[in-house]
Amino acid sequence: MSAFGRKSGVSGGSTAMRPSFGVARPMKSGEGSAAPIPVPMGGEQFPPLPAMDAPEAGPNNKSDALTRLADRANGVAEPGYQAEGFEASVHKIKEQVLPRLLERVDPEAAATLTKEELSEEFRPIIMEVLAELKVTLNRREQFALEKVLIDELLGFGPLEELLNDPEISDIMVNGPEQTYIEKKGKLVIAPIRFRDESHLFQIAQRIVNQVGRRVDQTTPLADARLKDGSRVNVIVPPLSLRGTAISIRKFSEKPITLDMLRDFGSMSDKMCTALKIAGACRMNIVISGGTGSGKTTMLNALSKMIDPGERVLTIEDAAELRLQQPHWLPLETRPPNLEGQGAITIGDLVKNALRMRPDRIILGEIRGAECFDLLAAMNTGHDGSMCTLHANSPRECLGRMENMILMGDIKIPKEAISRQIAESVDLIVQVKRLRDGSRRTTNITEVIGMEGDVIVTQELFKFEYLDENEDGKIIGEFRPSGLRPYTLEKARMFGFDQAYLEACL
């Protein structure tokens, strides 16, 4: 026997004669002459693992994953939408009727009428134009033509159909020939098409002009909003290479509450209760998440818990928050004029808001040095202030807040900034849009304080991924951490301490 436990004469590279670990048995009489009993590789204590590509390994096995990758690699790009049949014929007639109709209509007088009144006025004029063109339409085609013409004159043309569909949450126009919409978290191509680039550019101008903004080659970027509060971003050539691009984030006509988010499966019942108490007890809340994850929706839902007697100021680049309180004053930034002067930033509005006697200040989104002004407000008698920012986790959210303050050339050390954040923020609510299109509240995290130069946090709730079903829907579980919340003292001041403790445990 050598010093390494090998018998002399056995090759170091050979493992054929080496006994398997954990399978030694006592010798029995006659066993030396009997045929050896086959032992599974690894012994009885360590049976071999099932093959990863075996059919019984479930729907997410290796072969299925590689098949999906191959299908994606060999996929063909989806063509743009082409109008056919009835729809194509109506649009063709519209192109003939519209110029003659505009000759007979006073645009200023038409702008003062509602769509219903304009429809009544247009009906005989449309019939007159159709008679001139020697075009005969049935009742259905007449109504369709009237709608298309009125949308063209008073509305946003082909976009009107999409804006009126309550199931659509996002509209993305990528030039005149391609438009995508989001339905139930999935992107699909929309059944509309613009006449040409000038037609699309005209509609983009109409949208931004409604809120006193402009878009042209000198100012090719614009943020705007529709009358219902939907957010609009427009970018035009030469920055957009495929023509004018319009992105519309639609908002639900019916205000979404925390109870509705719970029923949608975005959070558990205990999380819903904890967030209601946090909103009512004037905790300072930061809502963190990626683009399209539901940050603004969560902020609107939390605002429902604000006491109706409190004065609330909201500050945004493009006003999109729809608070459900009587004493609410929305403020909006102003872009620079043609000479590059006169811009009013979010930081300017936050400083001014402090002189307007607010109980709470709510920022639609923080992107820069205005973060420091908001933290100062949270620490000077404006408890219950809220904001949103882009981050992928609560820890990253704190790091981004530090970086945004440092971007503003504020001459204070990083440790002082971290301490300001730790003393100001009470809760971080992390929301995520998962790959199946669902939006979930994945973390509710408390900010406790400082330990050295590190901000200490404590997780109250977490969403844990478990599996996904055959339809691709993600299955998970909302789990409370079972820890006593650090913010319990704030809840006790409002009489919610027992309910808050029960929700978190």
C-alpha cells in the first residue's frame, strides 16, 4: 500500500479497480468465487442523475429549449399590416372624398363642434360628394366612411381606433407602415396603416400642439399627453430613421386600486394590506422598476390611501398621474424655447413646491439631482412623499439614488448622501414585468439605517419564482419574511400597528 492509499502495481490513471465510494459490503463465505453483483455507478447512496434531455424531465428540458432557440433563429420577420377587402375600399374612397370635403367645410367652424354634431353636419355633404364622384355605398360603408373622415379631421386619424380599445395598453408607431400594440402584456402588430410620412407627421404635431409643445426638425423630440392622461413620446427625422415614431402609454379610464392589483395577482392579500397602511401612515415610499413594469400604476393606487384633507402636489415632466384626492395640484416642467431659454426643470418645481405649503410631494420620476431636493423635503415635514425611479432591485435603487445626487455636483461626501437617503426613505416597492407579460410586486423592502457607510435594509415581502405552466404563465409565491417591521412605530402613531404587524408576519 502506497502513501496515497493505492495498492502497488495499480496504475494511477486507471479507475477500473478502484472501489466505489459507499458500496463496501462485509465478505460472506463463497462470495469470492461468485459472480460480482452489479452496482450502479456512484453506489446505492448516490444513484445516477436522470438525463437532462430525457422526455420525463418536464416541458423545460434541454431538447425543447434548443428547439425553441432554433425556431427563433430561423424565424421570418413579420410583415407590416396591409388593409384588405372592405377596409381597403373604405380608405380608398376616403382619399377621394377628403379633398372635396375640405373645400366645402370651414375648419374653424368645424373645430367648435363635437364629433356627434360634426357627423350630422357632414352626412349630407358626404352624400353630395359621393354623388359627384358617382360612387354608391351601402349603409355600413357610409357609417365607416363618416367615422374615418371625422377621425381624420378632428381626431388622430388611424390611431383613434386603437385609443378607443380598452384592452390596448401601449401603442408604438414605427413609421407610417408599421404599428405595434401591447395587449395583455404581449406585443402584436396593429391593423392600421398611415397614408404616408407627411400624414403621420401631421398627426404627431396635432398631439403635441394640444399641450403647448412642438415637434419639428429643430426640436425633433417631444413629450406630451392626451386628454385622458395617456403619456406620449414623439421622435421625428432626422433622429428617427424610419419616419416619425410615436409611443403612447395608455392609462385605464377606471382608476386602479391596490385591491384591484391584488385581484389581478400582482401581490398577495398581506402585501396589499401592508401597502395600504404604508400609504395611510405617511411613510416615504420609493417605487422602483423597469420600463413598463407598472410604477405609475402603483403610485396612482397608493395615492388612494392619502387622507382627503391633505394637500398633495405632483411634479412631472409630462403630467400623467391621476390622483384620486380632492386637494391635488399637478405641476409640469417646461422645455426651453427656440433660443434655448426659459426651461423649468423638476428641481426648480420641487424647490418652489416647498413654498406652497404641501403635506405631500409626489414626483412622477426622478432622473437627476432633484433627488436631493426630494430627500430634503421628506426630512422637513413632508412625510408621506413618494416617487418612482428606474432600477432592477431595491439595493440597486439605493445605489441609483446616490449616483443621481452625485451627478448634480453637490459638494458633500458620499457617506452624508447615504445617511440622508437612509433617514428619508422608509419603504422601497419593487415592481417587475415578467417575461409572460404579467406585472408583479416582487419586493417590499424597509430602509432601516446606516451601518458604517452601508445602508441597511430589511425585506418584508418577496416574490419567489416556482415554475411555469404549459401556457408559459409564471407560477410563483408571495412570501412574507416574518420579521418585525422597523416602520412599526410610524404605524403605531396612526393606530395601525397591530394590523401592520399581522400583515408582515
